[in-house]
Amino acid sequence: MKKAVYPGSFDPATNGHIDIIRRSAKQVEHLVVAVLNNINKHSLLSVDERVDLLKELTSDLPNVTIKSFSGLLIDFVAIEKAEVIIRGFRAISDYEHEIQMAQMNHQLDPTIETLFLVTRNEYSFLSSSVVKEIAKFGGDVSGVVDPKTALILKRKYSESEGLK
Ligand code: ADP
């Protein structure tokens, strides 16, 4: 059994992400969910908020750890001594970007394999951006993220409304 890293922005983590975490955690000995701290990309939730939410949502999974990382994913994977990268596939639209990344990572370190899990039907159209778009306009996101995340999104967007 292997150690795997599931990287992503998780801004915020959706039920689709959690499903991938739960399913991949069953396939490996240890799973590190790696929250990207990307200084070049504006995120709604801070990296600490994203890490804390994921910790709560996976607290029942003993073989899952949540960490943040910045820089090259392949370097983080090496530091973690992991052998596998997990990614999720939703639709054909994910294909180009995901294959490019997997091939690039393989070139950088041929000992690391990227494994893809196909999303469940109900999560195929679910993305963090769609969730943020709905929350921004006051829509109900309680069916696609956990209640605490829904509350945080509501608070963030009402705070930004208040600043206008
Ligand atoms: P990134 O910015 O690295 O794409 P994301 O947080 O958007 O970070 O996604 C992380 C991974 O989770 C990606 O492999 C993405 O395809 C996958 N993913 C995102 N949403 C879903 C979903 N609804 N179902 C399955 N996989 C998903």
C-alpha cells in the first residue's frame, strides 16, 4: 500500500472533493491532502481556513492528514516520501489540464504516478468556483458544501457587501 498526496486549491472544499478524499483514503495506506498556498492567485479563504475546514471534515479518517504547501508539487511529494498523486476527473473539460500536469510531473519525477478518480454523477458539475458564484449572489450552497463552509461563505460575502 502506498502513501499518496491529493493536491488542490480547495477554495473551498466541496462535497466532490470530500468524496474523492474518502474514496482514495480507502485505496492507500496514508493520504496527505495538500492545500496549495498560491501567492499569485487570490483565494477567498485563507490557507489556514482551508486547512482547518478540511481537518474538521476528515477528522473521522485516521489515515488522512491535511497540510499546506507552496512551490512545486513534485518537491512536496518528495518531502512527504509519497509515491502517488491523486486527482479527480469530472468532465472532459478537466482532461487537458490534468493530463498536462500529470505528464509534466512524470517528466520531473518518473517514480511518481498520478492516479485519477472519476467523480460521482452527482458531483460532475460541482466546482469551488461554481459554489463561490452561487454564494456570492446569496444562493443556497448547503447541498454541495458542509454547513460550516456554507456559513463562512455567507459571512465572507456579506462582509464584502458591507464594504461597498
Ligand atoms: P486545482 O486548482 O488544483 O484544480 P481544485 O481544488 O479545484 O484545485 O481541485 C483539486 C482536484 O479535485 C482536481 O483534480 C479536480 O479535478 C478535483 N475536483 C474538483 N472538484 C471535483 C468534483 N466535484 N468531483 C471530483 N473531483 C473534483
